[in-house]
Amino acid sequence: MRRPGRRDAVRCGALALAVFQAAAAVWAGDDSGRDFFEARVRPVLIENCYPCHSAQAAKSKGGLRLDDREATRAGGDSGPAVTPGRPDESLLIQAVEHADDGEVAPMPPKGKLPDEAIADLRRWIEQGAVDPRDASEASREESSADRWALRPIERPAVPTLDDEARRGSLGPVDAFIRDRLRREGLGPSPEADRRTLIRRLSFDLIGLPPTPEEVRAFVADPASDAYERLVDRLLASPHYGERWARRWMDLAHFAETHGHDQDRIRPNAWPYRDYLVESFNRDKPYARFVREQVAADALYPDEPGLVAALGFLAAGPWDESSLRDIREDSQDRQVGYYLDRDDMVATVMSTFVSSTVHCARCHDHKFDPISQAEYYGLQAVFAGVGRADRAYDTDPAVARLRRESTARRKALAERDPELLDTLQGDAIQAEVEAWGARWSGPRIPWTPLDPSAMKTEAGTILEAQADRSILAGGPTPAEETYTITATTEVVGITAFRLELLPDDRLPSGGPGRNANGNLHLTEIAVFEASSDAPDGWRPAPIATATSDFDQAGWGIAAAIDGDPKTAWGIHPEVGKPHEGVFEFRDEVGRAGGETTLRFVLRQTFPAGHPIGRFRLSVVAAPRPVRVGSLPGSLAASLATPPDRRTPEQRRELGEAYLAETLDRQIAALPPARLVYAAAGDFVPDGSHKPVPSPRPVFVLKRGDIRQPGEPAVPGALGCVAGLEARFDRPGEADRRAELARWLSDPGNPLTWRSIVNRAWQAHFGRGLVDTPSDFGRMGAAPSHPELLDWLAWTFREDGGSLKRLDRLIVTSATYRQASGSDPAHSAVDADNRLLWRMNRSRLDAEAVRDAVLAVSGKLDRTMGGPSIRHFELGAAVHVTPTVDYTAYDWDAPGSGRRGVYRFLFRTLPDPFMDVFDAADASQLTPTRNASVTPLQALAMLNDPFVIRQSEHFAHRLESLADDPESRVRAAFTLALGREPDPDEVREWAEYASHRGTANFCRMLLNTSEFLFVD
């Protein structure tokens, strides 16, 4: 007997489906409206309205109270204060706008609210006046010890069930659920069929549909432990980590651009995502996982690869205009610091302990035992943290060598007296003599390159000259990149030389094209032609660079540092020849043939300083290879016999020798990786610079930067009994380490309750606590408090294994229930909070996309590495980038990788993913919307991604079967995990014959059965 309604669900056309879906739309809780109320509306009401219109007042004036939802909407003597969706009809708006009609008294009487506050109230009402307050706040007087979330976690006794309630094989989870059902007069639903279970499990645990072969094998497996073995296989899949990583990225509001007005790309944000995938796959103990993301560098210095975990603290938006482009001493800059730290505090505390501490920014928290001083104490923890690209090594030995060499190089640059004294010794002077002898050796036999191809990006005209140099002409663009290709027979190339040549045809004689003759080489890179490389070109890394002259602050090392905001310049020595010598890390050029090299010279910062005339040469000389002469003072010192050198000459030679030696040691190390992360020390970017010690933080009266109070003392929350809440440590990293210990302490009940609730939410669609990032008084109470505590206690005592927690939940009879409805049960528990059945859920945005790719046969399971950009990036308009998602080629390499690896733009989201409620990375997303709208049906019909994958799906079916009926059967097993019934075969085969297989595939992907999990 076929399942009721299944054929109809498949048969209906996409537009009819859209209408049906819209009519039946069910929205999950949306935290955005709630967050807006908490951040922008509630403070205005508390500050300006509560003194006269709340339970706190001796008498509510006009009979109006504004301290709970129902009282606000009921209004006072004049009628309802708020009419959701209609601000102009709302008496509250008329009062605060000080209307002149005399019908409504102007409020507050002491003076009109700021325009911004009135606009916030209007927006709140326009959006439906979302109000999470469900009772008078004044009536909620309870101590920290009385609040459920703050009580110590104790293991509750597992309920004992009678024979009727014990139907089936039950575990502790089921005992708690069924005990509650029994008390409410309800019973559980039967177990779902195996096809439903494997699809549910597969999407829950790895975010992908099961293959037809996997479905058939599970359905046919007669073993009593078939389900448990399926669970274990999925938990062991590397895709398990990808599934949990995507959930965690929502909590961290991870994206790969800054957001705000400039929304600049963060090219090195992705290692944090890879850290998450690896951590979840390794089933890292949760306490360790928490500590790493807050203070890996401080707590685990011998594991340098963990620096990537600090991407958590930097995952959110960053206001580049306020924190980089304006002066450090400006008031706007200080506001920017407070707001940036607020984001870090909110992210940490909402993610790990489900606390809304940011509500204490302007005053003590009105509903939870969190003081304003504690909020700013948390800000003080991050007072020395910047967000920036941070270098790290995965090999501890390499990290140690780099750390030691870099420290000595820094001490040398800062002219550390102790280090300088060592340079006078006989031992190091003997090394100086050997070093100096290499400078007086034979001249380097450079081989000039004859360019075979020259290309520019911004219209500059390059002309090859008779001496193999290249002259630039035509327009002088603000930014330019030269790409020069040349072939040579030189074997074992160790270095190349860039000569900058004067020319009377250039401004001021050159060698640059700026009016003053200067130039700025932002970055230079070299690639060697290779059939092994994906695009035919393999990078030839550069180890060191030396020059005959550097402009002050614009040394040649800046041309190979990877920083787009540094460059090599030669001012004021213009009108003269100069040279830079770049030594390769490894030899380039193979024996027995020619070698083709491509040189890329980027001249993008500062604007308008391109090179005018230059020549490239290569050499296969013994290392080291450097410019042809020493600066005059060094050459004179070196020419002086050792026994006649003055102490100053010995020191000068020792400095030059040690600087070059350390530079070579550092350059010889494997290239460091970069991750966009929290950093105390980083390469300055504009006015965004590291500070030697944490900045002072003050308790701001009413959150006003102009009203600083007492200095904030670093710390956490005092409401957690038994844990030290103050840690006044001077060092930036030490403060984070203390906070990490506080968060991960076994005695912190918030941490352990929070994560098990999130795990429950991942599998049932919502948590036992329906406000997963708010365990405070204004959040929801747990539906099953004893079960929540039992899970938290078990998880903590079991070592914090998420895989074992997931296994415990998904092997329960509660999870295995069918999702079918029951009118009698629905009458008692319409929203299924008591879990008498399984919740039906729509696939999230990434799962929709990945499922389409899996069915079409184009899913690329490659893991890790830089994110895939499913868009064409256009030129910035003023400062904001432009993105075209429609121009992307869906057959490009990497286009089929999983959604967790797609590049995430903060202000310019992918429209296809957006319509399926992908997380908004501009805010924390503890719970995604689960909307059902006509736009989704239209996207599944018309989006270029779906159209192209439907064509691939059709090609796949045509390769599997020759006739339409067989293709329909194959399509159903691939897309829906089941065989079609005879009517479905007949009708869809007829449709495919008339409209084409690709259109049939597109319709099948647009069905509820494909987009929903039972």
C-alpha cells in the first residue's frame, strides 16, 4: 500500500507547490526581531518609560504599563499603546513624536526622545512589535541560586516507567520523554520506517542524502543492530565534522569579509573553518575545544597549529572605517574599540554560556544577575586584541626556530644593548670575516631575459627595447600589474635581478612614472611553467630580497611580504639606476630543456607609482646571491684590516652580518600559514596597529563614551557560584586564558547545559530550551529540565564527547519516531514540545545545495582549503565591492564542493542560499528560520545553479537507463530514496518524453519530498 499523498506531492507543478507551501508556511522562532527589541527598544523603554509606566512605579500613570507584552498591547485609559504593524496608529508613537493634535500627551514629559530612538520604536512596530516579555518583569525577583540555569548540575534519577510506557527498547532519554508524556496523557508515535530513518540520520549527521545503495543495504539488513551500525558509520564519516562546523559557524557569525561599508575580503579566514571540521571529526573534548577558541596561543604554546582556533574571536564583522582609517586619538576610534569588543564579548558569552551579557552595556542587566561592571570587565579581557592576519606554523619545531630567530631580529632592529655587545666578540667577528670575503668574490654572471609576452591590467603599454629592457608608456593608471613571460636555458636558477633604469622619456628621468620619478613595487611573484600544476603554472617562492637603495620606510622586503599595503620605493634617489636581487627558496629550471618563467609585478599601493623602465635577469650562482655592492660605510669598514677596525666598525659589520644571517634563517623556513584571527601582535594596516599592553576600559555611564566611570577590572560573571569572577592580569593573553578556564570549568553549569541543548536542537529542530543563546529570565524555560540536566551531567562526566552525545540522542526511541500527526495529540500539544512524534523539517540552505549536487552526480567531496567563490567579483564602487552571482560558471573547477566551503560575503549574500534562510553573518544566528515561501519554489525552478545541475542529473539518468520509465525509477531512488509507484512512473515518463529529462529532473528537485525530511 503506497503512502498517502506521496504521489500527489510529486505530481503537483512547482508553481502550484509554491502556492501550497506559502499557504502552509510555518516559521520557526526568529531571533532577529527579539535581538532588535533587546538591543534597541527595551533600553529606551527602561530609561524613559518604566519610571511612570511599570510595576516599579508607585502608580502607573494613565493606567498604562509598558513592562510586559500583554500590558503594553492592552494599553491604558486611552486604549492600546501599540498596534503591531501600524506605527502611525500606535499611541506610543504619537506620544513620543510629541504630536500637536492635543489628543495624546507628549512623552516623555521632560523632553522629546532623540530621533534615532523614535525611529527604532517605529521600526519595531512596523516589523510586528516582537516582544519576548511574557510576564511583568517586576514580578521576577529571584536569586542566582534560584535560577534554573545557574544551579549546579546534579544527576537526576532516571524515571521508572510502567509496562505500557515502556513499549519498545528504551534508554534514559526515552524514560524522561515518556514519563512527561504519560503525565500529560499522551503516548509516543511508532518507529519510522527504515527508508525514513536513514534519510533522517544521513542529513542530520553528515548533511548529505544517502545513496540508493546505502538505502537498499540498510533496508535489507536483518541484524538487530543495523541501526546502531549505521549511526556509527555516519559518526565516523569525515563529513560529520563538516556538518557540525557549519552549525558552529552560525554561532560565531563567521564570514570572509569585514562587513560594514567597505566589506573588504578576508582571504585568510578559512583556516578557522578547517579547524572546526578537524576538531569535530577528531571528537575533541568539549572543554578543550572551548579553551582553544578563546586562548589557544596562551594555553597551548607548544601546539602552534592551534592558532587557527582563534579565528572564532575574529569571525564577526569589523568596522574598517573606524578601526583602520581614522586617527587613534579620535572619539570615533574609541567608540569603534568599544563596539568591536562588544561583538567579541557577545559572541563568546552567547555561544558558550547562552548569556545575553550585552544587555548590560548601558546599565545593570534588568533581568539577569549581571552587572554593568561585569560586562565591561569582559570587555577588558579583550582590550589588547586586534583582528588581523596572524602567521602560524603547524610544525612545533619550525615554530620554535621562527620564534627564536624573529625575536633576535626584532632585538637587533631595536638595538638591544645586550645583543649589540655580543657583536664585538672575536667569535662573531671571525664569522664576519668569512661573510665579508663573499662580498669581494667574482662578479655575478647575470643572464638578461628576452620577454616573449607582456601584459598589463590597466592599459599601460609595454615596449621591449634593444637591450632587453622594457619601457612603459601610455596612460599612468592608479593601480597596475605587469605580467612578463620569458624563456631561458639557464639551469638551476637561484636568483633573479630586477633592474630599475632611468630614461629621459620618463618624468624626472625615472625610473618610475610618478611625476617625481619614484615608483612603488607592492608585490612581485614568480611562476614556473609546469604540466603538473592545475593551471599550468607552479609558484617559485622567493626567500630573500636585497637592494642597492631603499626609500625610508619602503624597503625591498615589502615587495615579498604579501601585504598589499606595503611596497618598495627609491625616492629621493630618482633619475639613477637601481637594482633588486631576489633569491629563490628552491632552484628553478630543469636540465635538458628550456624553462619558462612568468613574473607578476603588482604596483597597487600607493596609487600612481608604476615602474617606467626595467629589465629582468637570472643567474645560477652559489648562494647567497645579493646586489653587487655594499653600502659605502660597510664597504669601508670591511676594507679596513680586522686588527685596525674601531669598535663602531666592528659593531656595524656585526649588525649587517647578523641581520642577513637571521633573514636567511627565517626565509629558509617553510612559509608560515596565515589565519584571520584574534591577535595581540600583527602587521600594522593603516592606523590599525598592535598595542604593547591592553587598552584601558572604563565602565561607561549609560554606555556613553563621553561619560567614563571607574576602570573596568578584567573578569567574568559573579553569578556562577564557586568560580572566581575576577582575574586582573596585566597581559592580554593571560586574561583570555583565565576566561577560557572559567568558561570550560566543570563547575560552570551554563557551559554544559548550553552545548547539550544545542546538540538536541541539531537533531530535533529546536532545543529543550527554545532560546538556545539565552538561558536568562527572558529566555524560555526548559521543556524537560531533568532530561537537560541528565544530558549535561552525562556529557560532562563522559569527557565532553560530542560524538557520544549525538549517538545517545539519535539512537533513542524518541528520535526514531515517525513524524506523522495525530489530531488527539495535537489538541493537547500542537507544537510538539513534549515530543510525542518526530518533527518534520525542511533542509537547510547548505543541505539543499549539497543534496542537489549529490543527486546530479557533481558533488565534489574535497575537504579543506580556500573557499570557493560562487560569484564574479567586480570593481569596488567607491569602497564597497560588487558581486555577480549570476555570472558564475557552474562547471568551473571546485564548483561542486560542499556548501560549508563556499565563500561567505557578509553584506552581499548568495540569493539562492538566502532564500533558503542561510545564516546572516552580520549577526549571531543561534537558530535559523525555517520558512516555506513561493520564492523557494521559484529559485528551484529558475536559479542557474539548479538549471545546470538538472541538466547534469538528466545526463546521469541517460547514462543509467535507455527508456523514460527506467530513468524515472532511477531518478526517484537517487533524489527521494524510494521506488516510484506505477502511476508515478507512467505520468512522469510521459512528462519527461514531452518536456525533456532535464525539466523532469528540475520538477523532481522542487518537490516537498526532496526538500523536507520526515
